[in-house]
Amino acid sequence: MKFPAGTVFQLEEPNEIPGWDPDERVREKQSFFDKRNFLLPDMGRGRSALLPLWMTNPCPEGIFDNADLSSGPCRITGVFSGKGAPPEPHGDFENLRENEVVLKDSKQGIDITLPQNREQCTGWQLHNMLTQKLVRESDDVPARPENVSFDFSDLMPGFYALSLRYNDGFNHLVRFYKSFPFLVQFEPDNNWKYTLFPTQY
């Protein structure tokens, strides 16, 4: 995992179980309770992974009641270029490089420098990777821009995929995590008391 200890995630129920036998008669004789996993849409490298239940702790109730949840920073986890969804490597075009995708100074958005040897980008879409739902989209992209800027200051915490598309089916994909504003670090040797730390990008 490429997320710091204490990172907060809002995930679906932990139902992923490696080794789950398709035969119900076998499952009835086995206990998988503490082998359950959360499906993490992104492990911090732009790819999904299983997060074992035993490695997590539920957040204390009301911990974010007075916090602006949209104030957490973004963390870029992966940059991909190619055709299809998700994009596959494609050698005919210049790929987007990781150093061409950077966080804004506020850490609340992303600046992208696009390769200059392609036709005009025709639009973009933002998907929530946990729900697989379209969050935003636009066809308003300047002709042959040297730089495209995205403001995510009002975006709620979660896993996202930003895709910039071209008419020929080629696209660039930037995956990122919009963090909760705090890390929560527990003290198991001190009655599981916890301390909050501002989340860094």
C-alpha cells in the first residue's frame, strides 16, 4: 500500500474472500469471517487491491462532524495513456508522462501538460472508481492546449479516474485519491485512543 498509516477510506462492506469455494457445501464447513477483505479501488499505484479487514479499524463515530470533508488534498496514484477503457499501452502516440501531471499549489486540483504532437483533445470525464459512476464531464477543452487545469476543491473524498479523450479513441487517464482532511492514528497500548493529524498530499 502506498498510503500512509491512518489514511481514512470510505469503502463497501468487506466481502472479498480469496479462496472462496464455489461449492456451498464446502463453504458451510469453513470459517472465512476474519479472512474478509475490502476491495480497495486503488492501492496508491493506480491499481486495485484487497485490503484485509484485520489491518483496518473503524473510524470513531462523529470524528468528522465539524470538518469540511472536501478540504482534504488530492494524491495522484497513476498516469496511463492508450486506447480503450481502461487504456492499454499504445505505441503510435506519445504517452502522458508522470512529470506532466502535477498537483496544484493548493493540492486541491491537478495541472496537466499535454503532449503537443496530437490532435485537439475533445473532452474529459471524471468517474468515481468505487461506485463506477460518472461524476462530471465536459466537452469544453481549449484547442491544442499546452496546459489543462482541473479544480477539485469541492470534490468529496474518494477514488477517482480523470480521462481526457480524443476522437480516435485514444485517451489519457489520471487516477487519484481525494483524501479525508485528517489521518487517524490509534494507540492500541493506550485503550485505543487516537490522534488526528492533517492529511498531507
